[in-house]
Amino acid sequence: MALPIIDSLKNGLNPQVVNPVLSKIFRPSVFNYLKSWFVIDPQIEIAKWEKPVFIAQGLYDIQVEKEDAERLMQGNKKAKGVYYKRMNHVLKNLTENDYLLNMGSYRNPDLPINSDLVTDICEFIRTN
């Protein structure tokens, strides 16, 4: 349902129809904001950064693809990329790559974030 809306925004247009289910996310007051982000290419922007960069990619992420992380790593030679087998977009580990389980983790504050990620970020900060 969101893809036609996103396509309109990417093309600089305001969507004509927004499903009521998505109306909180895609409301007219954020259209210009979203359009401003769609013109930015993260690979180009990260190439401008001269410092080391830490890129964490969860392999259970349903919002950002592994290929997106790889493009970022290619864009910056100082980037350190780490893949986390069971981590999703909100940095939580899942027991399986199940869409409903994944979505449920977004609103479950009792699930801890990936402990390996925390360790890796601390080490990256300490050594850079």
C-alpha cells in the first residue's frame, strides 16, 4: 500500500490517495519533508565523510536491504560493515525471520537490543 505513495513522493509529487491505515505516516504535513529526503543518495553522502564509519546491518531487517549496507560500504573506504544474523531494523534479535514476529518486535520494549552490536559499537568508538 505504501509503495505508490513513496513513488509519488520520490517523483516530487504529492500522493492523490492515501489509505487511511497509512494516514498517520503519510499525512500532507510531512510530504515536503519526505520529498526532501528522497533526493539524497546515501552512498554519495557517505563518500564525503573522511572519518571511519560503522555500518550495522541486520539480516532480518525488513526495511533496509543487505545491498543498501553494501552500497554504503562501497561508498566509503573507511567504513566498517558488520552483519548481524538475527537482528532486525530496530536492533533486536529474532528467533526466526518471520514478518509478524518482526513487526511485533517494533513495539515490544522488553526485547533487548542485539548485545553483539553494543559490543561492536563500543569497540569501534574505542579504537577510532
